[in-house]
Amino acid sequence: MPRPTRVAAITFKKFSLVEYVLPILWELRQQQPDAAVQFFFCSGNESQVFREDTFLRRTLLECNVHIASFFKEGGKKPWYARKFFRKIVSKLKSVSNHSIVDLSRFANELETQLYPKPYARDILPLVLKQANNQSEIDLVHGLEIRRFLTALEDFHPDVILLDCKTIFYAWPALRTFLDYVAQHEVRIIVPPEVTYPAQFYNFSDALPESLRNKFEYWWPYGRGTDTMESYTSNREDCLYLSAPCMDSSWLQWLKKKNIKPDNGRVQCLYVIRKFFPKDAKPDALELADLSYDQFLETTRIILKSLERIGEFDLIVKPYPTMTNALVEEAMKELKVRHYRITFDSVYSLIGLTDLCLCEFSSAVMPLLASQTPTLLLTHSIYSELLETYPPFKPSMESIREMFPLSTDLEKTFTQSLDEQIDTFLRKEQMSRRLDHCEKIMRRFFPDGACERHAQHICSRK
């Protein structure tokens, strides 16, 4: 009788990997109760990954997932410290013939906008000194590298889910990890980020040929539905298994788990993009970010339209890097009567939300899949963003059709928003729209993703 599957997940600063694989681990626990799962947080400790989210942490524990933390820096500058993007690219150009990863090739791919420029500040660079001088890595991080390797060897995983963002290339344990992969029978799976194919980075071509067949890449769509499929159609290591966050069985479980307030008020979720404090300088604003005054102006119009539905609670879900204090300041200035601010995963809001309002965010995709009325607030800045990464544009345009309600922030915004709110209040019309949008959505994201992912993890290659 084969031993239960052992799954390790290696992640760094963000909880995107946790959010992506949690529905899969939930399903895995049902298919194989004895499976062993452990997260290896390699950016200090779990608080740096979860930040203010409590839902993901609790649910991992409920699924009997163990957590281990590595590379705690104390008061030192963390190994993933940000550097100016262009400076890093220029430095990387001078690097060649790296024994593990072809850094110069990686730099060229960055420069040709594998990642769009507006997100450049979020790209965590390679640390050149670490890449070229193993002795310095051992001196600074040697103890933590050995501790990580010992824990990995003791756990002895069959499968490793790898959070392969750009930060992975700056990881002090990179060489040690790849040596481990070369010496052990283990499968490495690289998931995407929620439903964003553009943030999927296939780096296998930069690996030694002997390692490439151990890596595989999950794609969040169904085969034949992805407008970016031409990028992966000739690769046997890319698997189309759909998006687990939109699986109906997972969403039904969340609806039973989450308890809706019984206060008679409509629960309105407001997913906001990043905005800056009052005193932020104009040149500090990024293309997709708002000034403080812009946020207030837009939100005032939204609040006025929401009065059409009667009493409501405003659930504000900020951009992950924002602070509670800044959002609290804005809510008080707007004189919102009933509100709460949450940094928890959107999973915690499935079944609780009567209406969602958002500019485009991958965070709301599970809400769409759960047939939550969702109003998309479109803006010209997203057209500009899509122009920076043309392959992503068709996917975004298709996803836009999945929203049952939509209004443009720049064209007769107030009138259009009122009309969309009125549509929400017409229950039969709203129900028909939701059914129509679900059919469109399932063409891209076929149901049953959790079961397919879990079965694939348990399969023995």
C-alpha cells in the first residue's frame, strides 16, 4: 500500500500561493485524510505572509496544515529588500554563465516586459552579490539554509508547490534547493497567481536540463479557452486544470462556514485599489493608484447611489499593502455610518456579501463564481495598463464579460451607477444576468478544479 502523499509548499512574502492552493488542500484532505502538508515560509515568519489576514491562517489549521518559518532576519535588512528595477536589470546584463540559473537571460526577459512596467516597483530583484558569491551567502544565511534543508529532508515531500515569483531568484537557499531537487525523487509544481496568467512565470528554460522534467506549471484556465494558450501549447509541462478558487464545491463549503450578520442591512463589499495619503507627492502616484482626493470623490458618488438600496453595511477590503489607519481616516472623512475594514481573504466573505463593487481585481473572481452580484467600476487606466502587456489584453476583455453589472467611472458615472444599482434591486432581472455570466465564466474556468488538482497531486508519476 503506497504511503500517504506528502506535500510541501514553499512561499515568500505574499499569501497568494496560500490563497491559490487552500481550496486544493481542502479537497486533498477529503480525498486523502492521511496526506501530510507543510508550508515553508521563507521570508521571516508567517505574519509577514498573512499580514492582517486571519481567515487563511485559521483554515490552514482546520485542514491540518503545518507551518514552519525560515530566514528570520531580526533587525537586519531582509534578503528580499527592494532595489531600483532598472539598476538591477543593468547589473544583471553583466552576469553570464551562472551555474544554476541563467541570470542574463532572465534579465533580458524582464527587460522585454514579461512583467508590465507599472508593476516594476513590485518586482523584487536578484541580489547580485548573493548570486555570484556563495561564500557570502553561507556567511550571512548559512545557519538558516541548513535549517531549511534539514526540515525539507526530514519532511521528505513527494510534491513541492513552489511560489515562483521573481523573488525566488534572490532566495539565499536557491542553490541548496535546486541541489535537493536534483538529488531526490520529487515533483515541483508552480501554480499561477489566482486567475492571473500574466503573473505566471515559466522559468524552466533557465534551469539545467537535468532538472526541467521535474517542474510542471499549472494554468488557471481550461484547455482550449485561454487566449494566451499559444504561449504554452507546445509545452508538455503546462497543465490546464482551471481555477480552484472558483470551484463550486469549495464555494458551497465557504457559504456554510461563513455566518452572515442578521441585522437587516444589505451587505455591500467595496474592494478598493490603492490610494495614497493626503500629503503624497504627485510623482509618487503609480498608474493604477489614486490620490486621496480621487478616492474620496469616487467613493462619495458610490455611497450616494447605495442609498437607493436602503440601510447597508459597507465592508471595505483595501489593497493588501495599504494600512488600516489610512482607510479608517478616509471612512471617517466620508462619514460612512456602518462600515468595517477587512484584510481577510475574500474567501471569508463568500455567502456574506449581497453586492460587491470593485475596480478590476482578481480577488473578486470567487465572488463571481458564487453568483454574488458584482458591479465592475471600469476606468481608462486599465486600458493603458493592458497596452503595456498585450498578451494579457484578450483575457482581461473576456473576463470583463463575466461581471453582471458594470459602469464607467469617467462617462456619466452617477447616472450609470444609479441604473446598475436599480438593476441589482430587480431580483428576477439580476438572477438572469447572473446565470448568463456564469455560463460565460465556466467556458474559461470549468468546474471541478479542486478535484482535478488534488487527484493530480496524489498521482504517482
